[in-house]
Amino acid sequence: MKRSMLMQLRIERARNRLHVLAEKYGEFQHPAVIKQSMILDELINQYNRAGEQIKKPIV
């Protein structure tokens, strides 16, 4: 499986977990929800950085 597809899968799982936690705690201010949101943010940032590296031309 391609690396980008694996990252997309990890992002989707993290996003689903965020929704589950938000529903469980009924708010977005709960520490567990905030922590999961930060995990999701980092995964998205990693995915975007990897995409930028691919687009840069080799000099």
C-alpha cells in the first residue's frame, strides 16, 4: 500500500476517533477530545509536508 494511502487511513481513523470522543464527552473542551484533535492535526501536517516535498523540483 502506498505511503500516502496509509497516511490517509491513519487520518481517517483519527478523525473518527475524534468524533467518537466528542460525542462521548458531549463537548470539544474535554482533555481527551483536545488531545485527539492535536493528534489529528499532527497527522494532517505530516501528510501535507510529505506532499510538499514531492512537489518541490530537484535542483
